[in-house]
Amino acid sequence: MMKKITFYNSLIVVAILLISACTKDDKLKATYQINNGGAYFRLIHAAPSFRLVYSQPDSFHVFINGAKINGPFLTYNANFPAAASINGYAAVQAGTQPVKFSVAGTVNPDSIAIVTFNSTFTAGEWYTMLITDSARVLLTDSYTKPAAGSYGIRFINAVMNDTAGKAVDVFSIRANANIFTNIKPGVTATPFQAGSYNSLNDTLYVRRAGTTFNLAVLNNQAFAHQRAYTLYYKGNGSLATGTKARALAAYLHP
């Protein structure tokens, strides 16, 4: 009798283990959001005329709350930090923090402040600071996760020294249509919109609004399923070639 009880108990235990192993975890693991009390920050140097605007070298260091967060110098067309750092972001302390751009003095390193200002970082939030010739803007990089079968995309026309009032369109080869139209220079991002995901890369052109005249191209851009991207048009609007020529770039959100 005791053997039978032990045998049936063993069967019950095995059944429980099998049921537990087959239980499906339906919880959504949103790896694009992290909240551990800090905030996350990246910086894009997209100011081709920085030297003229600020009368200082356009290669500089960035300090947040008195601590230098980059190295080496941040120069035009550079992003900080490297893409390998927390999805291309650096951890910063939450709250209102003093931010300083500085260059080396003749006696003390980083003793000449180019500009100082305060920025407010919310715990768990992701930010991009975009530096242009006329402004710096702190963009909030959070987004609603795109629906299945799509990705999210927004656009900024950050070419400030183009002909006054000239707007641009963004044309998608894959869609064979404009995905953004009549976007004027400025540092305000468009709202996110959905793109159709089908695993194929795309080629995007910035065009003079209402025309087929191509100003810049982003070739073979990959868009991942249910991820989000910011496109930004940058550089000197009057230059078609060279380091500071007009160009189209993109970054991936966390």
C-alpha cells in the first residue's frame, strides 16, 4: 500500500513539473525601455558653422554636472557615445543638470567654456541632444512601440544655413513616394509615423520640396521590425561635397 502511495505521489510531482515547463510566458519584455533611477543621453554634433557661431573651435568636450562625459574631443559629424554603449547612449544622473561645452585653455585643460546651460533629465528617459548652427535641442527619444509589421520613423531638417524658408521632402525608393513633405529648417522633430516593415533595406533622398531635385541620399538603410528611428538632414546646405556637405543620417532608438 505504501509503495502505491509513493508511486502516485511521484506521478503527481512529474505532472506538475510538466505543466510548469509548458506554461507560456506571455509577458511583453520591452527591452527598449529601462528605468533604474538614471537617464540616458546621446549627443550629435551637426553644426558645420559652429566655429563661426561661437567664435571657438568646433572640437570640444562635454561636461554634465561637472564631469566630462566624452573623449576624445567631439567634432563635427560625430556622435557620442559609441554605439556599443547602452544602445548608443550614456547614463547620466536624473534631474536638472548643468551642461558645459569647453575647450582647453593655455594653462588649464577645459578651462574655456564655450557655452553653459541647464538640461532636465527624467529618470528612465532617453534623450538626444542635437547641436546645429542656430540652436541645441534636447529630443525625447521614447516612443510607443510600433505595431507588428511596422517600424517608427520621424524627421528633422537641421540644415540651418540653407536658402531662407526652403523646405524639403524625404523620398523613399521602397515606397516610391514621399514619406515626409514640406519640412522647413528647424530643430523640431516631426511626430513618429509608421513605416511598413518587410525586412528590405531602403534608400532615402532629401529633395527640394515639391521637386525631384535630390539634395542628399541615405543608401541601403535598414529598418528593424517594431523599432524606431530618427532621420536628420544636416550639414552646409550650399555644399554638395566635402566633410561638411549636406547629408542625410539616421539613428536607432533604444
